[in-house]
Amino acid sequence: MKALGAVAVILIVLLAGGAITSNLLSSDLAIQQTTDPSGDFLTATPDQAVAFLLVTGFIIFNVLGAGLTLMIVFWLLNHGVAAVRQESAS
């Protein structure tokens, strides 16, 4: 019964997400980059390029920081477990 409830909740969340996405795509929330028919919408302005580099650097820095923090925590936990095992063995 719990599994059926979990599946129902997941389906409701997916349907709600699809409805929200559909609503956003049909509205005029998108930024128009250029009105020139021959303009390239894949070319970034200098401000957009700097913002992309800053956001990418921020994300990479945070992911590495979180990984290093977890590495230190697990190393300390392993060190403590090894010390307790060594005390109990002797």
C-alpha cells in the first residue's frame, strides 16, 4: 500500500511539473535576444559570458568544497572506528 502511495505521489509531482513547464513555455517569459532575422541567438554578449563563467566557477568551487568536506568527515569517522577496533582487539 505504501508503494502504491509513493507511485501516486511521484506521478502527481511529474504531472504538476509538466503542467508548470507547459505554462511557462506558452507565456512570454523568455528573453528575446535579437530582433534581427539574420542575428545569431547562440552568440553570447560579453556580460552573459562573464556571468556564465562566474556561475560555473561558483558551482565547481562549491561541488569541490562539498566533496572535500565529505572526504574529511568520512576519513575522521573511519579513523575513529579503526581506533575503537584496535582498542577492543587488545
